[in-house]
Amino acid sequence: MGRKYRVLSTRHRVRGVRCGVVLLLIFAATCRFLPAQQAANAAVTTLPTVTFTMDFPQSNPTHYSIAVDARGRARYESTATITEDSEAETYRADFEVSKANREHIFEWAKQAKYFAGKVDSGNRKLAFTGAKVLSYQDGPHLNTAQYNYSNLEPVRALTELFQKMDGTLEYGRRLAYYHRYQKLALDAELKQMEAQATNGELTEIGTVAPVLQEIVDDHSVINVVRARAQELIEMGNGLGH
């Protein structure tokens, strides 16, 4: 009887260990699943976002994208070269879109039916001006439209606005580089930027204000360059910039 009791007790202990191992495995699997589930839930509750992407190998940058959410938070990413001799590099910047431009973006997206239908004009005789993509995401719902040229006025307006943003952000990228490595190049760069800003070819100038302010504060930079940088800061503070 004593031996039988000891054998039974050993069997019970083995079963207990096996159950414990199973429970630990279930617990570990659950822990691995939770972060994925939380990420999925976060994706579902993401704010409505409009994204514009451009790929044009014959231009600089060759690729860029701008994503703007309903609160005006934006992310810019591009692949471009700074100088003719430099290699293409990826550049990223987070910024806040002005209230006016944010409202324009989402109103035009609405007018374009959130890109659910046909966007491209279908005219194959038109010159290629870059592969463009507009997308609208609201939680799990995503609409994406590819085009070269569109006959839809809100799509054309969005394209122009995002291209102006790209122009401004690339100026900021180059100015930061020139201020650090080639200060003599700042004069021509700022003169060109000022001309484009005056002609309404740039927008969201305030996003590069920190770079412009660094130039203004740098007494090793010639006064005319610092003055242009200050003028651009003031333009960025104006309505519609």
C-alpha cells in the first residue's frame, strides 16, 4: 500500500507539473497576442488622414510623401540629393499644418469623394509629370487613387498644395545643410526661396522657421543673407503661409 501510494503521488505531481507548463504556455501566448491586439485597436482609432505621394525619377526629390491627419499633424518623407555630387538620402520631418490648409485638405478630399472613384483623367497623350497617389484613411477604411493628371478640381487643388509644401520643406533641408557646410551658398538659395514665396509657389513657410532663425542669429553669415531669412520668417507668419 505504501509503494502504491507513493507511485500515485508521483503521478499526481507529474500531472500537476504538466498542467502548470500548459498554463504558462497559454499565458505566454496571451501576452504575445495582447500587444498585437492593442496595435490593431490603435490602428482602428487612428484619426482621418490624407496622404499624397509623388514618384518622379527625373526630378529632385525622386520620391516624397506627405501625410496630414485631422488635427493638422503631418509627416514628410523624401528621397533627394542636396548637391549634384551627393548621393540621394532619405529625409523625414514632422510638422503642424496651418488651420487654413488643414481645412482645405479635408474639404477637398470630401469633394473628391475621398478618392473612392476614378481620379486620373485617362488622357494618355498628356506628358508624364510623376506618378501621384492620393489616399484617405479613416480607421480601417482606406481609399487610394493613382493618377498622372486629374480633371477633378479638388484633386488638382490638393496636388498643387502638397507640391508647394514639398518645395518649402526641401528648402528647409537644403538651408540646414548649406548653413552647416556651405554658407556661401545661402545667398542664392534664400534669394530663390524668397522669389518663389512672393509668387505664391510655397506654403507652410513656418515649418522651416527654426532653420531660418538659426541663420538670422548667426553673425558669421553676411547681413544681406540674414535679412532675407528674416523676411521669410515674417512671410511665414503672414496669413495663408
